[in-house]
Amino acid sequence: MAIEVFNRYENKYLMDTKAFYAIYNQLLAYMELDEYNKNDKFYSISNIYYDTEHDSLIRNSLSKPKYKEKLRIRAYGVPKQDAKVYLELKKKVFGLVNKRRTALMLNEAYDFAVTGRAPELKPYMNKQVVQEIEYFLERYDLKPKVYLTYDRIAMFCKNNRDLRITFDTNIRSRRYDLKLEQGDYGEQLLSRGQWLMEVKAEKTIPVWLSKMLSEHQMYRTSFSKYGNEYKKMRNERLAGERILPC
């Protein structure tokens, strides 16, 4: 989980629990579990997404442009106030995902994302990524907008570590208490028993995986956690406005 700079293609698939177990059990013949998933355990990922006052980053993303970008702070589990986290800049260009991230202390990440002023460089930081995020923040006045967390199972191909598959479930979000250290509670984003599978590869996926997906009638879908949370929030807000008394 320490990779800081990479490019890859990401294909997403939604499925129920029955389909998850069927695919998961077959994948074990080709792939091995992430070290944090040993003994059939999940690990959790928590994020704070940043956006402009009028949500211009996510609204642009939902319009399906050729280029889009987003900024988030990511932690594994619920971090303590003195914990190390990641500040991530994620871009997508013609379907290719580019992610750049640097380790920061939690308060350094909060301050950097909101003020745009880079922290004093320390050994655990990636200087190049810090500079790229600083340039990004010169163009936007950002604030924390949404908290998103989920439970994950991750797998790596035994013969090709560039191929990674993740399964996320119990995706939950909130638009209050926007601090990672506050806890991993929130409203469910998907129905109970739903899973989001992501196939992540630098190049094309192997033939055996393509056949497996076809056999299980798995079809790619466009699914952004932040995007779907934003649409859910917007729809609920519009519904609330429609039922206001005259």
C-alpha cells in the first residue's frame, strides 16, 4: 500500500454477495490476498474528498470529460491525530488513471489541502508530488466536502504484480464531522450485500480473467464512489425542496 506514483486502467463491476463469492473463489487459483487480508480479514479505507464551494470538480467529473481530477486525503482504518496519512491527486485522461500521493502527518494534510501552502519537506514526503499538489491547489479554492469509507479485500496476480483486483463493500459516507479521526460511521451508499469490484492493470487483462468475467456475465460499469454520493445527496436535496409547504 506504499506505492506513491503509478498509471493504470481501472474497470469496475457491481455484483451481489453470491456473485462475489463465486468469482472470489475462482480468483484464488491465480491471485493471492493482500497481506492485510490474511485470515479472511477486511481492511478499511477512509477518505476525505475536497472540492470547491459549488462542487465544480465532481460536477465536471460526472459530465464524463476526457480529463478529470480530484483530491483526497486517505487513511487506512481510523487514524489517530498524530498518524501518517496520504494526500492523493488522482487524474483520469482518456481512461488512464494517474495517481500521485505523498505521505503526510494528518494535520499537515488538512492544512495543505485547505490553505494550498506546502508543508516543510520531511523525509517521509514525496517532494515531486508535493509540488504537483501545490500547483493543483493554486487553481482551486477547496474545502472538505464528503467523508467516504469502505471495507476492502485486495488481491494481486501471482505471476504479475501489476494486476490487482479489489472488492469493496459496506460503503458509507457523511457530509458532517469531516475529520478522518472522528470515526468510520456514515450512511450506506449501496444496498446491503452489494460489492464493487475493480480490476486494475497497467496494460490489458489476461485471457483467463477475461474468460472468467464473461462466464459470470460481469459487465463493466461506470461507478464513482464520490460521484454516486454526490448524486444521492443532490437527489435527496431536490426531493426535500419539492415537499416544502407553500
